[in-house]
Amino acid sequence: AGDFSTRAFRHTRGGGTPGYAPDSPGERRHPDARSDLHALGMTLYSLLSGRDPLEDNELYQMRTQNPRSFNTQIPLHLETLILRAIHPDAAQRPQTADEFSRALLLPQSASTA
């Protein structure tokens, strides 16, 4: 991933920005590509729902409600992918950016075939 990989920096709290980083302290100490996919999922959730994971109350809403609760225009397949990406168990998330992008594009490519 070059310069765009997960690394712990001094200005973050143990490997990520609160609200975007996974909740697991172990994963925060030892982030990997799945941690980046969690951050991507939270970013998509935020952009599509209007919720800000940096705000404690809104992060709680994001952790307890599906994105379509805030925006019914989100396609179901995209909501499913977002929920997979932010799953607390890293093993349940897409394992690579390629897997994430294939899942994101699959419904579009299937409809054009």
C-alpha cells in the first residue's frame, strides 16, 4: 500500500483515529489491512449517513444502527458491505482491498452482464 498503509503515529491513540479505528485494543496496537478497511467502512458510513464518528453520541448511533436508518437511499448491498467492513471481528471483514472493491462493484457488473 506504499505510503497509504496503517501505521501507528504519535498523534493518534494507538493506531488510529478514534471513531474510525477498530474498538479492539489489540487491533489498535497491531493494525493491519483489515483495520484500514474498518476505517474505510466508517468513512463510507459517515459520508452516506451524515453521522460523525468523532462525536461520541453519533458514534454510538453508528455502532447500534444500520446506515439505512439514517439514509434510505443507500443501496442494500452497500449497507451490507459497510457493515461487514466495520464488524468488530476482523476475521468477518473483507480481508483485502481487492476483496472490498470486488464486493463493491459486483452488483454493478452483474447488472451490466
